[in-house]
Amino acid sequence: MSNIQKKTDVILIGAGVMSATLGSLLKELVPEWEITVFEKLANAGEESSNEWNNAGTGHAALCELNYTNEKEDGSIDISKAIKINEQFQLSRQYWSYLVKNNLISNPQDFIKPIPHMSLVQGDENVSFLKKRFEALSNNPLFQGMEFSDAPEKLKEWIPLIMEGRTSDEAIAATKIDSGTDVNFGALTRMLFEHLESKNVEINYKHTVKDIKRTSDGSWELKVHNIDSGNIEYHTAKFVFIGGGGGSLPLLQKTGIPESKHVGGFPVSGLFLVCNNPEVVEQHHAKVYGKAKVGAPPMSVPHLDTRYIDNKKSLLFGPFAGFSPKFLKTGSNFDLIGSVKPNNVMTMLAAGVKEMALTKYLIQQVMLSNEKRIDELREFIPNAKSEDWDIVVAGQRVQVIKDTEAGKGTLQFGTEVIHAKDGSIAALLGASPGASTAVHVMLEVLEKCFPQYMKEWEPKIMEMIPSYGVSLMDNPEFFEEIHTSTAKVLGLVEKELAYN
């Protein structure tokens, strides 16, 4: 067995949407750099980025209630919603740039317009939703949002959800037509095709076994070629670990100080998917409800119109579950293997703190199919169990770390961890993840290549015109960008057709 040794400028681990975004950004900024990608599966976008493994929501905080918290004085804090919306606008601009410059084509294969809605029941929740609507609808980023608590209006918006509803409990919804459904699997595959055409070397069925620092400060990767069985050694000045749930164990292998006192807690998900085309046709929106008490934010129940393989689908979920694997294709020893002397206290502290979450996950794991259908009936009163099948969604690994909030704090977000010298970075965490991939990868560039940012800025501004600008404070600029990206991505005519 021969040991192959190769040198390159940049190594990307994992062929998901994050590596695809970073690789394509770098190819525009420094076309001469050599980039090598390693992916343990046979194709791009097969794990967390796959269209069946995530909600496909273009997360812009249009419908997700957990991004707007009620403060003690009763007012609504919309700062997080604004932040996430602005981050999604960066993705829209970058995708538009790629389409406009013929680097990817047929945007309708990965993004479609779909109304985003929030739906709540009960007087208290209705009052919260109304306050949220009032706080958001004055903001330029959330223009066009409507609120209704009139059953007749709701029947127009969501006939499937309103049909057969016997409860006289208060019910209300907000609706905004500028939402999107994004097929991140399709987008990832398009980006990797583009990278291949730019001579990026993509190695499928290659597993990274170890990462070590060399004497000149580069990183050497020990890589196992699954097909040939050979071990290869690849070195690069910069490494990005974008392996979804598989990133934490690889980050731990680097031994960088920033990798200490960080743990991961895996949460799996299930969706119900509708197999009856007549039912699918009666719903056209992504409708997000409110998380149950003790439930993690990413387990908010939602009924989604999705386009998968250009076919309209209807999914409901997610039901949380527990598996010790960090990836769907991972090992049952992933969780226990990630516990190290430097993070054991962090992990234990999280265990004590998150009793409600643990209890919630145990309850979810124990749910029978009939119980899941009962939960679905809170959304669709007339749902028939024979119309719905179970799909296992992707694994998410929530980051656990010591923060100002205390030891072993569970983080619900996407986080970049990088070495002080910027030579290696890893992406950890879950939602809003893929929707904000462009923002997150710009953060990687800023943290890891500060010396080039001044030189790169004009090109970044060409690709992403609102880079470094607050859209909320520049409503005319936002309007201009939103209109132009909608046009390029084909989100305009269709919006008119639905109204």
C-alpha cells in the first residue's frame, strides 16, 4: 500500500453547503489558490445539506417565533429576527451573483417563493403574535406581513389547517408572501459542479482520520481512501472542517486550545411526509407553530410545502429523537468518543442544566406513530394516518460550551471555532445553518484571512452589495436589493401568479 503525499493551499472537509459556499467564495476571490475537498460519502450534499435532512426553509425570521422573545415589560425583542433576516439577504445576493454570472443556472431548481406563516392558538399566544406582528411589520425587512385572527380569512390562507376545526379556542396567524423554500441539497450539488469546473479536486469516499500540525505551521491530514484502502497524507496552509455533526471529533484531533471545553449533544429528527397528492394540493405555505415547553427551539412544529426533485411535497415535523450518532451515517460511539478530559465537566454541567430537554427527548423517542398523527391533527384536524409516512431527518449536534451564562451551556445556533492564527476553522451547530451559509463563511474569511480582507473587499462588495451595511437602516437599498435578487432568482412572476 503506497502512501500518497500531496500539498495544496486549502483543504475543505465535508462536501456540504458550507464547504461549497466557502470554496466558491475563495475561487472568486483568489482563483489561483488550489483547493482540495474530502467527503466520506459518494456524493455532495448527502448529509445535513440533503433536502430530506433539513426543513428547507429560507430562514429569514419571517415565521420562526423563537427569534422574537417577549421581554419582561411585555414588549417584543426583534433584534435576533433582524439579524437573521439580514444574514439571509446576504445568501440571496450571493446566489444571485452566481446565477447572473452563469456560475450556476436554473435557480428554480433550488429556490422557490412560498408564503411563510406563524400560527398560534389560545388567547395568550394570540396576544403575543399580534404584538410580534406590530413590532415586525413597521420594519422594512418585514414589509408586507399580514395578521389575521378571523377564521374566514384563515380559511382562505390555510384551508387544510382550518377544515374540520371544532375548537372555539382563539386562533391567529401572520402571513408574508416573500418567504422561500430552498433545496439546499440541489444548491450544494450545483456549487460542487461549479467548483469541479474550476479545477477544484473533489475526493469522494475519503475519510479524514487525523489532523496534525507540521513544523512549518501547515496542517497534515491523514486520509483513508475507502475504495482503494490506501492511506494518503495531504498538507495545506488552511483547513476548513465543515463536516456537519462530524466536525467536533475532527476539531478535537487538531488539539488547538479553542477546541477544549467544547462538547456536542446529538439530536435526531423525524418528519411525517404526505403521500396523498390531493392533500398536498390543498396547502401552499410554510406554517410554523410554537415550541412545546421544554422543547429545543429547532423542534418547533411546522407544516411545510416543499419542492423536492421539482415535485410539490408536504412535510410535518420535526419530531425530535435521540441517537448517539453525530451523523446519520455515523457511529453509535460518536457521543461517548467526543467526551474528553477537557470537556467532561462541561458535558456533565449541561446534563444537569438540561433536564427538561432530556425529558422532552425521552418523551419524543417513546412516541408511537398514532401519537405523532395526534400531534399532526393539532395542525390538520382531519389528517388520516394512511396519508402520511415517516422520514428520518438529519442528525444535528448542538454545541455545548462554557460561556458567561455558566458552565455547560447549550448553544442553539451556528458557530465558527478557529485557531488564533486563522490556519484552521470548524463549523459547529445547527439552525439557521444553511440559510445563513454566506454570512457564516464571510465570518470564516474575516477570522482566518484578516490580512487579505482589504484587498478582497471590492470583490466581496460586487458579489454581496450589502456586505458591511445595515439593510434595516437603509430601507431604499434593501428594497433595491430585494427586488433585484427576486428577479434574478425567479421569485417575482411566480409571487404575482399566486396572489
